[in-house]
Amino acid sequence: MSIMNNALSGALASQLALQTTSQNIANLQTKGYTRQSALLTAVGPQAGTRSAGNGVAVNSLLRFSDGYKNQQLWRAASGVGQYSQTQPYLTQLERVMGDNDAGLSNGVDKFFQALNAVAGVDPTSTPLRQQVLTAAGAMAQRFNSMNNVYNGQLQSLRDQRGAIVASANASIQTIAGLNRQIGLASASGSSTSTLVDARDLAIDALSTQVGLEVTDQPDGTRSISLKTGQALVIGDVAATLVAEGGAAQNLRVDFAGSSYQLDKTAVGAQLGGLGLYERDILLPMQQGVSDLAQQLAQKVNTQLAAGYTMNGTAGGPLFVFTPGSPSNMLQVSAGYQTADLAFSGDNTPGDSGNLQKLIDIKKQPVVLGGLGSVMISDADSQLVGKLAVDSQQNRVALATAETMRNHAMDDWTSTSGVNKDEEAVNLVEYQNMYQANMKVMSVANSLFDATLAMMG
């Protein structure tokens, strides 16, 4: 009887719809889960027959996903990854360089204050001269300590880059493996929704580490490439990211037997953020401090050479500058004594002519990369000010990126997320559908029994 077949198909369809609804409700709090729905299609009558139809069929299981919203979610994740990775380093530098006990300004000021103290009392005073040497050593130590901070950050960048590359490679392998499983499941007609959700989560994780371009393929797989064009995943073939080198760490990608060098500032997300911070902020800042130390040492040494010591000899260099030294970039010359300070300008005991010129050095300009010509007295403040501007710009960019990510997540949730109220309604409707079809089956069975009784 067609009435029985129709009711049976309706009962089976409502059961599958209830199963799909229960799956959605069960995964209400599951991260990355995409809601599903049973697509019901009316089955028409056979040709040449007088019939309303042959019931209902579940044509397919729909997965509510919007490719554009997925892409927006992943792009927003890359922005958050880039700026959030940079901000801790900027904050650390701001605190160190702006601190009176660790910053350069205080050390430079105390050195010139010690020179002023000698000029204001007695240029031949051994205790006051000793204060000059002590202040010179303390100032040199501040430059060395600051240089160590920069070197520490450079090492941290390299370590973090290596850790991110290892994590990214794990995500790339996961995506390739899921591509293979999705292709096999699609070919056999099995549902791939759970596999696709897992792959989307892996892509989302990877998008925080490198900027991505994602392309859907007809067989259900997804091809992943860097935004600079190099392939990371094609089908079930995965690339490998490599961070190599020592001080000048480089990035490359190995894919299908070929290697491609990457611009570590252009790969985007966390790796790109680290590269941009290293190139545009950290290395120029380190070079600026090094330039300040070198030019300050040169000016002091040159002026001392123009004066006379307590022994009547020409002055020797107070500072030794060693470019590239990890911990001893600036030092007081070994064995330098108080009597070696050439404060006299005319070789007369007690004269302070050359001492006054040493004091005036603080008002002289130095040329620093990124800043141009600045006064020695203002050099550190200028460096700290530029760092503060860079940090503030990064904070604003991070806040914007986080807002875009939140909006992208809201858009994704509006399409793909589970709505408990909607699922509760579906649960009642499909339950009613099942009960109604069971009632139809009961009626059909009664009609069949009545027919048999009439014929009996």
C-alpha cells in the first residue's frame, strides 16, 4: 500500500532528521563544529500511475558553511597572530629603556655630572676624578646591558621562530592527512562533515602562524599556499617549513623535492610579525644605541687627546668601543688612572680648559639611523620616543585585528554555529513528524485489517 510506504519513508526521514538535530545539540559547545541538517525531498509518483507520490527521502545531509566567512576568519586570525606576537617584545623594550635604573639617559647624565663636579671644585682632585672614572664605567655598563637586552631578544626571536615552524609543520601534515581522508570518504559516499571541521580547525591554527591562501578543489580537498604563493598543501602532499642559520636566521619551504627561500617579513601572521619586528624595530634600535656609544666614545677620546694629563702628557682614550661585541661593546680602557684624565688645556696644573670642552660634548650632535642628527643629551629620549610610537601603533593595530577577528567569528557563528533555540524547535517538529507518520501507519494498518475482514 502506498499510504504505508509514504508513512514509513516519513518515519525514517524524521528519525534521520532527529539524529542530525541530536548531533547538533550534543556539539553545542564543541569548538569549530559546523551544524548540519537533513535535506528532505519529496519522492514523486511513478510515470503512468495515479498517485500523489511515494513519500519522502533524505537527499543529503547539509553542512551549513560559508567559504567567504571561513576565509575572513582565517585572514583575521593572521592579523591577530602578527601583532600579538610582536607586542610582548615592544613592551619589554619600553620598560627597560624607559627605566631610570636601566636606561641610557641616566648613565650619560651622571657621567657629565661627574665632569661638572670636577670643574666646579678642583680639576686636580683625585676623589672627584675617581668619580668621573666610576661614572664612565657605569655608563659603559648601561650600554652593554642594553645591548645584551637586544641580543637576548634576538635569541628569543630565533627560538620562537623555530617553535612556530615546528607547530606549523604539524598543522600542515594534519591538513594533508585530512585531505586524504576526506577524498576517500567522499568517494565512498560517507559524511565528511566531522573531517572537514577538523581540517578547518587545523587551517585556523595554521593561519595564526603564517598568512594563507585557501582554495577548494572539486574532490573536496583544499589546497593551501602562503600568501606569497608557495604551496604548503596540495591534495595529500605536504610541504615542510625550515628555519635555518644562526644569527641571520632564514626561512625556506621544501615541497615535492624543491626548496624555496622565503622573505621572513612577508609570510604574515606570527612568523611575519617576528620578521618585521626584527627588521624594522629591534635591529635598528640596537644599531642606534651602538652608534650612540661609538660616537660618544669617539668624541670623548678625541677631546681627551687634545688636552694634558696630570703628568703633562697628551691624553689617551678613556673608552674602548668594540662593535658587535655581545657583552663588552663599550669599556673603560684597561689600566686607566685618575691622573690620565687630560683636563688641562694648556698643560698648566689646575687648568680646566679641556675639561670644559669635554662637558660641552653633551650638547653636540650625533647621527643615529632612523633619527638623523640629534643632541647627545636627547639621543636616548629620542630612541625611547620612537619605540613608544612603534609600540602604540602596534597596540592599535592589534586592537583592530582582534575586533575584526571577533566580527568574523560572529559572522561564522551566525551561519555555521549551533543555535540551541532553533535546535529545540527542530527537535519538537521532527518528533511531531515521526509521531504523525506512525499514526498514518496505524491508520493504514487498520484499513488493511478492515479490507481483509470484508473479504473474509
